[in-house]
Amino acid sequence: MKENLKKYFVELIGAFFLVFTVASAVTLNGEGVIPAIAIGFVLMVLVYAGGHVSGGHYNPAVSLAAAIRGALEWKHLIPYWISQLIGGAAAAYLVLQFAKMPDVVCAGCNCPFTIHQIIVGEFLFTFLLCWVVLHVATSKGTEGNSFYGLAIGSVVTVGAFAVGGILCFGAFNPAVALGLGVLGHACWCCVLLTAVVNILAAVAAGIVYKMTDIE
């Protein structure tokens, strides 16, 4: 039962980030080929990270096809669907809330993002970066793989396209946040906020990894 819950949780996380990337890239940055690249890359990343746990479906249609083929037990189909739909709905709801959030900015700061935007954008994609690193580079289920570098690097690409320069600085790394401050691209209060959020996201990723990995 515990192993099954891990599979459902991975499907929820994957569907959340897939739909969040779709909604954010299309709604907030819907120009040229950027949305298509971000969506394709995030799906690749999520399959690499969660494939050894749940199969990496993140799509009710894929889960149905897998059940018909015999790659997924029928008893898991409805829980997979529920997990995927909850994750997708939560992501879409979160993106919608950005249009309703009040502007809360640092006093005297020229940074183009609100506090809410920095917190959400930096937290989500720092979390995804750390979670993917743990799954593809430290898990026994993916030990010896040759794709970990591609998966990890692609998370940063997805984050840059989905939220970087739109909701946040796209640092996903306290060292990068510090560099932005030194370069004068971000005020120091926003640098501190970004770094704290990055650290909190890393803690959350470590905890969720332990909840989702199958050793």
C-alpha cells in the first residue's frame, strides 16, 4: 500500500508541474516556440525523474493505454486518474491566482516582481530542480543512468521559460541570487528573499523525495 501511495504522489507532482508549465508558459509567456519547448522539456524531465516509481504517465489517457496494454494494473487506474486530475487542477488554479494577487513589493525597490511572484516561482522550480537531482542522480532506481545531466539541466531551462523573468529572477540557486545582487540586477532584499525561498524549497524537496522514492 505504501508503495502504491508513492506512485500516486509522483503522478500528482508530475501532473502539477506539467500543467503549471503549460499554463504559465502559454498564459504568461505565450510567444514564439518558448511554450512548446518548455512543455516538452518538463515532460521529459518528469519522466526521467518519476518513471522508475510510477511509470511517468502524468496523463489519464496514457494511464488508460498502459492499463489496456497490461503495463498498469486496472486497480490503479482510477487512483492514477484522481492524482493526475488533482495535480493539474491545483496547478491551473495557482496560475489563475497571480491575476488576483495584490502587488506587494519591496519599499524603494526597482525589481519587476512582487513578493508573491518571487516566492511561488523560485520555490516551485527550485523544488523541482532538487527533486529531480535526487531522483536521477542519487536514487537506486536510476543508478548508472546516462540522462541525469540532461534531466537536471533541462529543469533550469523549463524554469527559465516558465517563470524566469515573468514571476521571478529564475535563480533557483542562492549562489545565483547572490550573483544577481552583486551585478546590481536585483535589490538585496529580493536577493535575500530568493535565497531563503531556495533553501526552503530544497528542504521540501528532500522530504518529498523520501516520500516518493522506491528503494
